[in-house]
Amino acid sequence: MIPKTLKIGGLNFDVVVEPHRRRDHGVDTSASENCKYQKIWLDSEAQKADGMMDDLLHEVVEAINCLYDLALNHQTITTLAEALHQVLRDNRLAFFEECDAKE
């Protein structure tokens, strides 16, 4: 499930899912983020949920790179996001669900 907002580095980012973002806005990527406006955009057209989660995680790493001035190159961001997504997915990791259920 794609959340409507994410807190990244103490800031609340809106997550906007648009079905035809590439076509309607003339962008050539399936996702993007903007630290200044605290937004992440995802294109849901022709993507399965797993692909959107991969894009979302990539944009989260992009936002962290921007907010903390890490100066990671795009290939490093892509590799890190894909590796994290694989570990989370294959091990079915979901942080804090147990803690939230007990409260």
C-alpha cells in the first residue's frame, strides 16, 4: 500500500500517485521527488504495486540524499534503493507494526 504521506528527516512529504503522469506532464521517469516542496510523485500507469513500492523507496533515498546533503550519485541511490527493497520484500519486514498493535 502506498501511503499518502511520509515523514522523512522530520519533514512530512506528500506522496502523489498519478495514473498518467508521464504522458500528462511530459516527464520521462516513473517517479520523482522535490525536497523544497516536500513531495514525491509516482506514476501508477502500467505498474504493479511492487514496482511503485520500488519507485517510492528510490524517491525516499533521493530525499534523504537531498536533506542530509550526502552527495550520492544516482547509480548509488538506485543500487541502495533496489537492495533495500529486496531485503524488505524477501524477508517480509514491516517495522513497528507489532509495537503499534500493542498500544
